[in-house]
Amino acid sequence: HVQLVESGGGSVQAGGSLRLSCKASESRFTFYCAGWFRQAPGKEREGVAVIGYDGTIKYSDSVKGRFTISGDNTKNQWYLQMNSLKPEDTALYYCAANTRCVAPMEDTSYDYWGQGTQVTVS
């Protein structure tokens, strides 16, 4: 069973930066979609940044220009560079991947999930 392990969360002041990392336990897998979701208390899980089946990248409007996703869906590791962090970015961040993907910004498109890493911005 492949699993995703993520790290890099923490607590920072507004305007600070964090870099999240996600690594697949099974390198033989090819992920056609890979990315990051987040869930804040009292809110639904939302897509943050994803790499689609064709390598295209999509960001949520709330993070565009501040966050950068890197890696691709055929490798075993990908990242989320988070700059200019805002208090509203506070959430549990989950990496996610799938061997097929129809709607990469929808959490229902993903079968493989990391355990979550907390990002807190004061």
C-alpha cells in the first residue's frame, strides 16, 4: 500500500515562509495528479495547488502569487513553497495524489493522502 508522508509545517508570523514536502512510500507508482489541499477549522477541505495529468499547475485564487508547487506526478516527491503567509492560511495541509485524475482541484479525485501537517500563521 502506497502512502504519502508530509512534513514542513509549523508556526510563523504573518509574512513568513514555509516549505512543505510530500513523499510517496512507493516510488514505482506514477501519479497523474499530485498536489496540496488544506482544511481550516470549521471549513471544508479545499484545493490549494495541484499538478495535473498533463503537468499543468493550478492554484486557488487565495494563494496564487504567494505559493509555488514543484515536482511532477511521475516522481515520488513534491513540494509547496509558501511565501507571504497570512493568518487565513492557517490550516491543516494535506498532500494528495492519484494514478488517475479527472478534476485535480477536487478532493474526491484523490485516493492517496498524507497525514496532514499543521500550518499556523499569526
